[in-house]
Amino acid sequence: MKPETRLQALSEFLKTQRAKIHPQMVGLPAGTRRRTPGLRREEVAQLAGVSTTWYTWLEQGRDIKVSAAVLDAVSDALQLNKDERNYLYALALEEGVKQASPIETETEISPALTKILQELRYCPTIISDRRCHIVGWNQAAAHVFINFDQIPPEERNLIKLLFSRKEFRSLAVNWEHFVRGFIAIFRTYYGQYVADDWYSQFIEEMEQAYPEFHKMWNESEVSSAPEVLIEFRHAKAGKMLFNLTSLQVQGDADLRCSIYTPVDNTETESKLKRLIEFRGLS
């Protein structure tokens, strides 16, 4: 990623986070004549203990010298959580930035990870790389979501599939909530791999093709591993409830394992078993 692209991303993130903080949330009077939501730049500067000029330059994406201590103060002022702080540091300091090594179209997962996929027989599981390309899945995932074997490897990007395939749009009862979790994960990778121009190109293509992506991306949500309850309306199995747990797989490949665990005291697991058995007989 070019420096100006990284700084533009920093600028957009700070503006979005500032707009989310209302004066009353930080003990400031609401005041009058606020033309935009959230805090003013001078109020963030005041809360962070920095000059208004310096914070303005930071938010404008100027290439200025910053320190971890000052970013801590800005993070406190904007009430950033841990993932949001890490994202801010990655963009402002390039802290924790990883080398963007080449990614093969078809990444091979280890035999151990393959075994784990097989053992999670009634937990739909998807393995994706740092670009959210799907590189592995189990039988349960193919039954609940889509048969990924029928999708060319170069088109198995999870983020794009969520927007482009009707199967995903009709499956999740709260599709926007479902998608936002993955976009938040994708933004975490975006911050970690700021040197990889692939992200900027992919984001631009998605924003042009899908206005909904543009809206969600501009909300600047960041989460390394959201845990959420997902309700699906499967075309054949009906209502299914899953807890989504996203785990980082240790190793050089930087893979992520997204596991959908059937919610206890529901018929989800039994429905999934019948679905798999029925497909197996057909």
C-alpha cells in the first residue's frame, strides 16, 4: 500500500470514530449549532491533551510524526476498543504490520487442520486466508451454505460471495448483521497488511459493485474475532440457530477458522444431521 493510501485510511477511520462519540458520552455539554454528529476536532484534541492543529493534521492524513503515547490518548478520547486501537496503531505507526507474502490461488491446509474439519461433522466450518479467500470447508458447511466445489477457486472470496450469491442473502435472517461481522474481520486484516495493494483494489471493486458494501465499509467497524448468534432460514431445513466463533490458526499462512456451532436446546443439530443424511442418500 502506498503511504498516501494508508494515511487516507487513517483519516477516514478517525473521522468515523469521532462521529460516533456524542459530547455527553465524554462529559462535555451538547452545545448548539453542531452541523455534524459527534465531537468536534478541537474537543477530541482537548480530551487527548494535544493541540487542535496537531490532531487536525493527524485526521487529515498528513505524514506527521506520532508516538504510541499520543495515540493512546487519542484512543482514550475516542473510546476505542482493543481491536480498534490496534487498527489505529497499524495505520498511524505501521505497528505490527506484517509482510505481504504472495498468496497462492489454492492454499493447501495441513493434514491436522483437515482432520479437525472432518471431526467437526455437525458444525459447519470454513477456513479462510488473510484476504478472506475460502481455502477449506467441511461437509456440513457445504450443506448449510453452498457447495464451494462448484465455485472456481479464484472466486471463493467470502466477502464477495456474501454480496454476490443469493444463497447467502436468503440464508441469514439478519443478513446485514451477519455480513458486518465478516467485514469487521476483513478490516482487521486490512490494517495488518497495509503494504498489500490487493486490499485497496478489492475494496474499490466492491464499493463500485455493491453500494451496501460501501455503506458498511464506511462504518469502520473492527473486530478480530466477533462471537455472534446467527439465525438461518435454510431452504430445506428451515430455522437453524448457530453460534459463530472465529479462531485464528497459528502458523505462517495466517488462516482463520469460522465455526458455526448449533445452539443447545434447539432442533438445529438434528436438522443438520437429517440434511446431511438426506444429501448423502441422494
